[in-house]
Amino acid sequence: MRSVPRAVATGLQSWRLDRRVGWDPVATALGTDSMIVSNSAMARGWESKSVEDQIGDAQAEKDARSKPFLSPAEREQQTRKQSLLLSRSQILSRLKLARNARYRAQLEAALAHVESQLQDITA
């Protein structure tokens, strides 16, 4: 047989316990109160998330230190190239779905323009 929690056995804080929403005196006496169990699980989950965040922050700092320092012109060129690659992928996905011949021709012209800009940047 389980021991009864001290607060229940002595009647201490009984005025607080019976005012809780969903309080079950039998579950509290048996030590299986769901509110108490969920609080302890929350604390463990919070701690593991905190550790996970700390590991992620340390990894991000390590990655930031390992990246080469770029000049403003190099950074701008890299950003422009990423933008053009994104535009190219969007045009290709739209081209796969295009059914109208005029729209298809417009997308093909846009694709040719983006690819020529990409060649200019890489050359």
C-alpha cells in the first residue's frame, strides 16, 4: 500500500488543493495526481531543450568562425548568384507546369536571360 502524501494526511493546504481545476482527492492520496506528473515531465523536456539549444548555439558559433571572410564585392556577387539560382529554379518549376504556348515562350526567354547572367557572374 502506498503512503499518503503528507499534505493530504495532515490536512495541510487542503484549502488550496480542492480549489484546483480537475483536482482528484483519490488520485492525490494515491500519489498519481496527473497535474504533478505532467509538471515533472515538463521540467525534463525543458532541460533537454535547453541543452539542445546550447549545443546548437555552439555549433553555429563554430560554423561562423570557420567561414572565410569575404569582401563586400565578393559578398554581393555571392548573393547575386544565389538569387539567380533561385530564380532559375522557380522558372524551371513553372516551365514544367506551363500549358499556354505564349507563357511557355516567356518562361523560356526568362530562363535564357537568367542563365546568361549566371554565366557572366561565373566567368
